[in-house]
Amino acid sequence: MTTPEKTPEKTPSEKFSSEVRATLNRWLEESDLEDLDLAEVAARTINDWLDEESVIFEADEDLLGDGEPS
């Protein structure tokens, strides 16, 4: 009896790609949008997302604590 070969674990990039493809396929099947329409909306959305300002949070040392009472 042979042992089935394990498929290698997907990278985060591959997982993200699979999720995006699944979403695009679902929208293609369930909406009136054509594939080119979806691609244009996706590109515009990604560009908008890249242009957004990011909020950077710094850790509050008092919140995390060092285990000693103040």
C-alpha cells in the first residue's frame, strides 16, 4: 500500500489569489457584470485602496504592561 503524497501548503499569496478568483467567479455567475467589467472595477478598487492613507498605531507600553504594578 502506498502513502498518498501530501500537497504542499499554499503560500499566503496563493491563498489570496484563490480567494480573489473565487469571488470574481461568483460575481461573474451571479451578477449582470461581464468579465471585463469585473476586471475594471477590481483594478479601480485596488488603485483606490493603494491611494488610501494608512493609520499607523503605536503600542501603548502601559497597556501591554511589563508584569509589574505601576
